[in-house]
Amino acid sequence: MELFRRLRTDPDFVGLDWNGFRDPGHPARRFAEDGFLGEDLGWLMVDADDGTTVAMVNWRRGSMGSAGAYWEIGIVVLPEWRGQGVGWRAQAMLCDYLFSHTPVQRIQAGTHPENTAEQKALVKAGFQLEGVLRACEFRAGEWHDGLLYSRLRTDPAPSVD
């Protein structure tokens, strides 16, 4: 629960995705409700071989049109584990899991134009850049552009070995 609390209360931990303080008790209530594995939203911890939590991945359902359901994924890699290949592997494995266990055709992920490390991680995880989402995020008192990436069920899956 400590990592979830930090996501809601620690701007330095969250970085560019910080959007203000939020209820630090919400994660505990949500975990009691469904263990973070709901029908439309889920979170999983990513552990190193020794059991140390190194990242968290999440997915939430979105839709375009009547039959256009998709998953949008996100990740938080703990600062001390960034730059070690954890992020792209976790995102690739999450996509493989979602394609294996749900009927969606599309998984998408957004990132910030200044987050070049995440852009490289998404490409390595099998995603393709679709384009710029203009003024899609309000952060630090201003509107900012975002980048949208996607991976389709028919795209080749990268090897995570």
C-alpha cells in the first residue's frame, strides 16, 4: 500500500504525471474492494527475482464507438530501477497477458513529449507512435501536449528474454 500512497502524495515520486494531492486512503479501500483487479481497471506489482517490487503496471478500459473497446496501460517504475529495462519488459508482458485473456484488438499508452525514456520503452515493447494529442493534459498550471502509442493484437510481440 505504501507505493500507492506515494502515488497520491509524493510529487517527486510521480514526476511528470503528478496532478495534485489525492486521498491517500483510497488505495486501501480499493484493495479491500477488489484487490485492484476490477472489470475495467487493474493494477499489478512488478517484482525483481528477489521479490523486491520494482514497478507497478495498470490498465483501464476505454472505448471508441460501439464495438471499439481497448485497454490503456500505464507504468510507474521506482526511481532506483529506471533505465534497467524493467519498464519495457513489464509493458510488453502486460500486453501479452491482456491479449491472451481479453478480446481487445488495441492497447494504447500515452506519454509526455519530454519523456524520451518512456517513448523508447514503448517502442521496444512493440508500440507504434500514432501522433500528438494537442493540449490534452493540464499539468503545473498549463496545458501540455501528449504522445499516443498503440500496439495491436496483430502487431508482432517483442521477445522479453
